Amino acid sequence: MAFTSENVAVFLAVLDSGSFSAAARALGRVPSAVSMAIAHLEAELDLPLFDRSGREPQPTAAARALEPQARLLAGQLAQLEAQALSLTRGLESRLTLAIAPELLGAAWTGAVARLVRDFPLLDVEVLAAPQADALALLHSGRAQLALVFERPGQDGREGFQEVGSETLVAVVAPGHPLLQEAGGQGGGLGEAHLGRTRQIVVAGRDAGVADPRLLFARQRWLTDSPEAACSLLEAGLGWGWLPRSVVRPQLAAGTLRELPLAGLTNALTLWVDVVWSKERPMGLGAARFLALMREANG
């Protein structure tokens, strides 16, 4: 094999510096070692890479043709070395983020983009899972971080960082009887109206776990998908709390409407947290993602 990491470095140093002696200074070697390395490479390739007839060696057409791939190889080797060094310092081989599906549109992709610029060979996996399931993935070790809404109670196994907020609104189809009741009640619905009307709830897959602050109705239909919840609501099958960012298209199109509430706010703002397990050491990638999310949200 003609090219090695060592002679690629020498080849590029000569191209960049314009002479064997300048390349030697840049590499911390003697000029004869650089000249010999280039001569050996030319012999291996059976190609002249530099024209030595002048005062300084001039790259040949063959050298210029090989230059782009040589630079690509050098860059990949540098990334490989940086990845190996990062692994020794605690970088995960893969960073898995479990994200509540209502928050998939939240501002987290910018932090991922900056993260992979810092660690270009880091594999990132994103799992969309209802909040209870996302936290279960975290505690099982399947995910390193979870992006979820604030929890009504704290779990001593968890650390968390607030990274923003999301506003939930109660919505219903425009033809739903609740809106007719609202008209008859002078425009406002109370907790009793919500309690006796079927509620569509986004909840965990296994236990149907949902935030108790969002549960009003005695009859609840559960789904693990905000998109499915929207479809059920648009079909007039109940009312439900969903993030305004999720239902904005339906509200604009008129297929869903915000419920007029009396004595209750129809703008429930919840904090959004990045959560990690205190029972496992945090890797370098997870720590960097957390810092980037904190920075992005002031």
C-alpha cells in the first residue's frame, strides 16, 4: 500500500509549504527525511509527484490529481484520532435521545447539529415515545437523555435541566356538542363540562400513564401519538389537551377550535426538561448536548 498516514502528512506538508525544507520545519523533521519520504512514495506509485528541476520542487499534474483524496484521507484520519481520544475521555459510542412526541417540534435539533460538529463520528439515535415510556427508556439505560414535560413530582433517580416551555390548549372539533354547550352557558365551560365529556389523552403505551394535571374526564380514550389524538379530535370523538405547536395547523384550518373555558385557563404552560439518570455516569456527548440546550435557552 503506497499511501500511509505518515507519507500523506508529508505529501500535504510539501504541497502547502512549497519546499522540502519548509515542510520539514512544519513537521519537526530534517529536510532529508522529507525528501526521502516523497522519493519512496514516488517509487511506490511509479509517478513523479514533484518537479525538482527548479529551485523549489513544483507539484506535478499527478500530485494535483491526488491532492483532493489525500486531503480527504487526512481529514478522516484526524476525525478518527479525535473520536478515539474522545472515547477515552468518556464519549458514548451512541447517544440516544428519547423525546416525548409532542416535543418533536421543539428546539432541540440545533443542539444536535452543533453536537455533531464537535463530535463528527458520534452516532445519534432519536426515539419518539410518550413521556412515561421515554422516562422508562432512560431508567433502563436504553436512552441517555429524555426530553419531556415537567413532572408533577420529582424522582430521586433523575437529574434535570429546564430548557424551555410549551403551552397546551384544550381543543375540540367545531361541530362538537361542547361548543354548543359553551354558547348556551354564555361562552364558557367549567370543569364539570369537561368531566362528563370524553377526553382524548396522550399517554404511555404500557400503563396508560398520563400527567394527572391534564386529566379531567371520567371517560378517557388513550393514544400514544399526538397525530392520532388530533385525528380523533377532528372526528368529533372528544376533547383533549395538546401543545399549541402541534395543533396550530388544525386551528388555522378550522378543523379544531380552542375550547372557551370559564374558571380555567386554556393556556396551560409546562416547562420542558432534559432529564438524565443519576444512577449512570453522564457521557461526554450527553453533557455537551445538555450544555448546548442550556445555552440555546439562555
